[in-house]
Amino acid sequence: MKEILDAEVIVGHDQLSLEVNRAGCADLMADVLFFGKPGMLLLTGLTTPDVVNTAHTLGVSAIIIVRGKLPPPETIRRAEELRIPLMTTQYILFETVGRLYTKGVISCMGKVEEPSPKGLAG
């Protein structure tokens, strides 16, 4: 992942051999909890400690923050405490997903089976 995305490793230098073949992306952590799967790679533009806490709750393997954003110290500390690899890439989310997909990383979920209730975005 690091090479594919020209990513900077912030937390988890000792976990770079971790193998991940499924990913999901969201900025709404409720979506991550609802649609995500344990062991997936989480791609997001958020940098708050809530991202790490959500990843830990779900059992996410690693987090990649897109658009070159750098997480604040409290997010880094939380990722270190929970031993969740944390990286950042300069690519936008669309490009990040495309690069990973072309290298064999697939979605953690197929299409949604039930449409969103009327009036709700998603």
C-alpha cells in the first residue's frame, strides 16, 4: 500500500508486512460501522481520534488518510495506543481507490442490497 500510494507511514512502521486485500472508504464513521468489515483498510479524509476509535471498534487493519492531510497529535497517539497503522497519501480519495483497485484490492462489500429510506441521502 505504501508504495502504491506513495504514502507516508505515521504509525505502524513495524506492521508494513500486514496483508490487506479489502478496503472501504467513508468520512462518516456511522457508514464505516454499518458497511465496514473487520480486517479492511479504511480510506478517509478525516483526521480526528474518532477515526481511530471507530477503526478499533470494527477491527480495521489500517487507516489511510487522503488528500495529504496530517492527523493531529491526539489522533497519532490513539493509533499508537491501539496499534493501528496510520498512513497519509497526497492522492484524493477517488485516485486512491483506483490505484488500490488496479492492484487487486477489492471492496469490503458489494452493492447495497436495500435502498436508503426515502428522504435520506446515501
